[in-house]
Amino acid sequence: MVGKVFYITKKKLEELQAEHKTLLDLELRKTKTDAPKIFQSEDVNPEYINFQEDLGFLRSRINELEDILKNFEIIKKPQKTKQSVVGLGSKITVSVEGEKDEFTIVGTLEANPSLGKISNESPVGSAMMDHKVGDVVIVSSPIKVAYKILKIDYHTS
């Protein structure tokens, strides 16, 4: 993930910063408490192994959050002249096979299709980027689907 830019909203940034702080505090508390003894007679203590695994998973998530917090870009409302094209943060109304659908283009960390948030890196999200109202976008994954863009709106959160 090194070098990747993570596109996030201000709200998501605050959530990630809070999670990072909480996990650092938890790691500190865990390492300051008495860790189980390494050896129990001549065998390695299973409690110690579990403790080390837990710390490993915790450290892994902390490292992941630190990478995100070093390489993020806040999704901002674009200039008025660029609000007529689909971009990060745009809420799009489309017509798909005669049905209306709405979704918002977000970064991968906030994608949740069940909530109407699709990633800019998903097949549909990436195909929609830089298109305008009236454009018909064909997405092939695994079948061809035509999306007609009816409306583009930008909100910041």
C-alpha cells in the first residue's frame, strides 16, 4: 500500500484518527501489564503465544492506520466549473435498464454499496469518472450494463 493515496471525507479522517489513538492506548496498556510467562515448565505457554498474536494483529492495524494517515487526501467539493462532471464526492442519479438509482462516488475506505457509496476504483465508479449528465456509460463486469447519467450533485461531509 506504500505510495497509494487514500481519498476520504473529513468525517472518515476523524474516525480513523480516533481509532488510531484508541489502538495506540490499548497497545500501551497491553504491553505495560504483565505479559504471560514465556515458559510454563519446559513448554511454551499457550497464553503467551496468544498474547503475542494479539499484539501482532493490533500492531498490524496500527501500521495500516498510520499508512492511511500519512497518505490521505480529503475529498473536497470541486470548483463550480468542474461540478458538471462525475468525480470523487459526487452523488449521481442514473437510469439503469429503466430504473432510477443513486449512489455517491467515494474512496475505497468508505465504499459501502448497500448504503449507496461506491468506490472510485470499482468498475462502475471508475467508468463514471469524468462523465457528464446525459452521457451513457457502458460497464462490462461481467455483463454489459448501460448507465445513463441523469443528475450530478456534490455535497461535502
